[in-house]
Amino acid sequence: MAKSFLRTAFNNLVEARQRRADLYTTGALLSLDDTSLQAMGLSREELRRRPAQRALF
């Protein structure tokens, strides 16, 4: 069944907000010290490998 225009627009909006939130949280996590990151089970190298920006422009 075909999706309605509003459903597609809503899904695109949610996806864009999720990408923005991912970028924000990655930046915030990178500002923490290595000890704090390690306590959360993350590494600075792992965070740096995350895409910085997924948009084409």
C-alpha cells in the first residue's frame, strides 16, 4: 500500500531530527575526557569514526 504524502513527510522529518541528534550527541561525547568515555564503554577513536555529516551538501 502506498504511503500518504503526510506520512512520508513525517518520516523524513523524524529521520532528519535523528541525524541532528546523533551529530549533537557525538560532539558532546567528544568533549568528555577519556576516563569518562571509558566508563561508558566508548572510546574516542570509535566516536571519531562515526560520520560527522551524512548530508551531501
